[in-house]
Amino acid sequence: MLSIGRALMTNPACLVLDEATEGLAPRIVREIWDVIATVRATGIASVVVDRNFRSVLANADRVVVLEKGRVVLTGPASDFSAKPEALDRYLGV
């Protein structure tokens, strides 16, 4: 939260978040996603890298899935929310 706050103080054109919720308590994870949703609502561009693809889909306009550094899927988040099987090949367990 502190890192996100410090980054936002500079009025960034783009905010990059790499595994911002990794290793945090579930309550704090929810708070971080609330902050990400607020940042999105303000119109600040964001790049969010996270393993929790459901949370990413809920807070994204566009999704890019990489496998070994190569783009394997890309498109509007709504496409993947409506057809989660498209993600299962790369993100399913």
C-alpha cells in the first residue's frame, strides 16, 4: 500500500504493479484490489501482473497472457470473462 501510495504521489501516466498482493493477508489483498479499482476509475493507465487472473479480469480493460515471454492470448477482459475456457489452457490447474 505504501509503495502504491508513493507512486501515485508523482501523478504517473502509468502505474506498473508486479505481484502487488503476493504473500499478503486476504484482508489486505482485498484492500489492494480496491485501490487498483480506484486507480482504474481515475483513468490512470495501469499494467498489473498477478497470478490471480480472476481479480485481474475484474479490474482490467485488456488482458495479455504471456507464456515463456511470448504473447499467447490478448484481447478485451470481457472476452475472457465470458469465455474462461480460453484461459484454462494457459492458467488452469
